[in-house]
Amino acid sequence: MLIAHDETLHELIEPDAEPEQLGTGFGFIEGPVWDAAERRLLFSDVPGDTRWAWSEANGVVEVASPTGKANGMAFDDQGRLFVCHHAWSNVTRIEPNGFETIVAKEYEGWALNSPNDVVVRSDGLVFFTDPHYGRVHPDHGVPRPMELDHRGVYTLRQEDRELRLVADDFEAPNGLCFTSDETTLYVNDSERRDIRRFDVAADGTLSGGEVVFNVPVDDSIGPGNPDGMKLDEHGNIWVSGPGGIWVLSSEGRHLGIIRVPEDTANFCWGEDTELYVCASSSLYRLRTKVRGCRRAG
């Protein structure tokens, strides 16, 4: 069911679109990413400390455990998988042959907080968020003091493992996504409920950071915070929020809400117009009229 505030929403998804449940019984699932090489969806059960895969051919199968209570994942153009780990406070890179390497774990000699979500630019520069959740919530990490005095957004240069703090004025930076030309990065702050827009320089430096939308609390339609976030092929912003997935124009006009039966954490598009949704204990699929954001060229 849709809650449409603008007719534009009906150009993106059918009014009667219903989520199809593909699997259930998980603790709290997050961080979905489409594995094009294997034609499958990978996702994390954070409290379950397990990585799962879903495919049309095999359904839901376990891929890895333990995972350091992993969360967000992203592939680069070489097919390498980057994974954020709450309990281990690091980011790893998994080669297509399965070999896994820690690529980020400290900033200026201090342990990272709890890497949460990650994207990789087409030139290989990695961007990830580092809130505090894995240090304060037993189900999502290991309770322990923070070593850093900030919760920031970082870039990682793969060739020399240089880690740079590019934004630190967040309470809890979480979901992040690029526009198709990779000159703009959206980052949300789950605690402040803000979606912010940054200009991205060639070296990864961020500027701007204005708030384009604040996701309100709305108990009348259900729980939910700004968490997972993606852009569609037209540049509209899709973000988790109360009741399901909130859809906004690129400038922050609220187009409406796609209702999901459970508290929605994250989602991603597959090969075409199928949207895979991680919602608490269940994995769902929605048929949309649009694809996810693709890089220009």
C-alpha cells in the first residue's frame, strides 16, 4: 500500500504494489547488496552474526558466520566486496576468490567506532560511515567505550590504505549514496533524522552538507528511522522511515511512503526493477517501475 503525497510516486511504483516475503525468522537484517556476478542478493543478520544470500534458484542460504556482526556492504568495479563490521570495528575487503583483508580499522591510532554503511566510487575510492551503534547495543555489537570523540564519514584510498575523515558533524551517520555522476553524496543522520547533501571533490573531500529533508517521527504509521538510503535512476531519494520506505525528490520534496509490514532498515535494487527490502525479521521484494541509480557513462 502506498501513501502518496504527490502523483509522481505513481510513476515510480504501482499504487497496489505489495511486498512479497522471500524469507523470515532472522534477528534483524541489514546491508543488502546485489551480487551481479552470482545473480543473488547478499544481506546481513546483524544480531545473528551471519551473512545470507537469496537467489531465485536457491532461496535463502547461509554464506558466512561469524561476521563480526556485519552490516553494510558494497562491491567495487573489480567485483570485490567491502563489508562494515560492528563488533570488530573495521572494514574488510573480500576478493572474488574469497580472500578477506582488513582495509580500515584505526584513525590516527584510535580504533574506529562501528563502521555501518559503505559505497565505492567508480575510481575505487571507498566512503563509509562510522556511528556508535556497535559499541552501545549488545545485539548489534560488543558494548565498549568509544576511543574517538566523533562519529564521522571517512574515505579510504585503496592503493595505500590512507584513511581520511571528511565529515564529523554528525550524531550518527548512517546510510549514504552517490548521484549517477558521483559529484554529490547524500548521507543521513539517524539520531537527528536528517538527510544531508554534500558536494564531492575529485580527492573525496566533502563540502556543503545542507539538510534536504528531516524525517519526522510518525507513530500513526509505525516505527522507523532514516537508515538505509538509495537513489533511483531519476535521482529520487528512497530512505527508510516510519511505516516503510519514504520517497523524496532530489531536492527533498516528499512524494510519499511505501508501506512495509515490518520496521524497515535497508533495501537495494537487483538486476532490473526489483527492490529487495530488509525489514527486521524478514526479507521482502517489491516490483517498482524504476531501476536503481546507475553511474553515468
